[in-house]
Amino acid sequence: MQAVGQWLEARWGEPVVLEVQGTPGSGFSADNLIFTATRGGRISTHVLRVEPSNSPPYPEQAPGLGTGLSVQTRTMAAISDRLAVASLVGVEFDETILGAPFLVMDFVDGLVPKEVPPCTIEGFYTEAAPDFRETMTRSGLEALATLHTVPWRERGLADLAVGTPGAARQFELWDTHLATALRGRDSGLFSETRAWLLANMPPAPADEEVVLLWGDARMGNVIWDKGSGTPLCLTDFEGASVGERELDLGWWLMADRWMHEGSGVQRLAGEPTRAEQIAIYEAAAGRASGDLYWYELFSAYRFAVTVVVVTNNWADTGALPGDHLMWRDNPATELIEIIRAGDSV
């Protein structure tokens, strides 16, 4: 942390003492540390986010665009007047300081739903009052609808749109990402799901229906107010892209299924049903969504791609044996099977 301290001192113009407090949340796309900074008798808490050197879970939306801190900070800046995001202390792309680009942002003190084990099994979410859970779901979907109103072209994100934005473009990117990550392996589930998605591709959206997409819209990527159950801060924009809103809504529903059917858990008191969640989003967006089955299945396919990439990274560092089967047998592929076996949303 000495190099970070020196970087902050140059930025703030005064001596600073840093103390590491721990690591926030979970995730595989960056290395994060919470630390306090003491300067001039004042103590503040921040998060250091360092871009990892291994393969990113998300594909680039355009060659050379990356999926790291540049995309994240630009997206945060684009939405910051409409939605709560963490305040940036600064972002540094000079890799000589820490060996990789990094950013420092203010720490936001709130509740973050657990993912391992799922928040529907353990943690504050299971102990919350039913109306608190209802408020979280409702306000999260309302925040998603608000994000979709951001004028992304005018706010420096026009380069996210390459080719024809929409489901076909996202499928192409993620399918290519998977082909690279598989390293010559394959499974019937991947092949069959890929063929169905390709054969049932939704039509390209009209230009006015192309919105800014979060890319990872789920409860675990929101820091929630401890008292009201409303969003204090939206996080994790490595997967930001543009396309029809159903791409984000399908991901939200897939994540919801992961926390329930995918984890063998019944819906808790106060939690809106899936149909109710769709209605909440539609009311907030002021428009109906299309058939969401393709989008949720594609979301599970995307989820499975990220698992292949992450397990490759683990195997490359020796954390997994080279002949492991976690790339094929994991919660994401189980979700694909659950969705394929069930009815449309």
C-alpha cells in the first residue's frame, strides 16, 4: 500500500497514513481492498480496485476498448446524475505504480447480499422483514429502468455500439469468448444451447430501443441502505454494453433464479414473484418487455462462459488441477438445464 499512499499524497497534497481493513463482497473481475486514510486529523474509508492481469470474464464490446477500469469509470460518470455510484478519488492507468491500472473510490457503507452461500439461504436478507425484501427488489428494478434512460451516445459511450447493437451482437461476442475459453473442449449442453439460441435469435431492436445496459444487473451488485432497503450505490460495470433492455432484464431474472430454483430455495416472504418483478420493471420503464425466455437462457449461457474463463484462470495458477471439470459442471450450467427444462418466463 506504500505506492498507493504516495499516489494519494501527490493527489491530495498532504501526508497520509493508510491501513488495510479487508476485502469487500465477492467477484472475479478485479482485486479489491478496503482501507482507511488518515490525513490532517481526518479519517476516510476507501476502496482500492486493481485491474487483474489474467483473462477477463467479459468480452470486449469493440477491439481495444477493454473491459476494465476505463469502461467502468466512463459508465459510472455517464449515469452518476441519475443513479448513485461511488465517488471516485481517482483512476490511474500508469501500470508502473502497482503493475496494473487501478482506481480509488469512496467506501459506501451498506448491505450487500451474499452470493456464496446465496443470500436466500444465509445473511441479512433471510432475516429481513418481508417488506424490506420487497422494497429491495422493487427499488432495484426501478434503478435498472432508470439506467436504461441514460443518453449514452451523448455521454461518451457511443463506442460501445459496434455493428448492429442487440441480441445478435451480444451473442456473437459471448460465443466467440466461449470458443476461445473452451480451449478445444466442448460439452453437449454448450453445443445444444448455442444452436437453440442461434436458431431463435430475436430481431434487432429499433434504434430508439437501444439502451445503455448494466451488463451485470443483480442484487449482489447493489449496496443497499440498511434502514430503507433502497440502493445506496450501483457497482460493477465491466459488462456495460448497449442493446435492448431485455438483455439486462433477462440477466436480473437469471440471477433471481440462481438465488431460488438454482439453490433449492423457496421464495421468501415479501419477495415478488418473477411475473411481479417483470411488471415492476415495466411500470418503471413505461413500456412492456418482450418474451424473455431467450434472454434468460442467453444470460445463463453468458454466466457459464464467465465460469469457464474464471476456472481457466484458476487452473493456470494451480488453484485447480488441469483436468478439472468445473468448467462444465457448475451452478451456471445447472441453471441452463433448469431454464431449458422449464416454461418461458
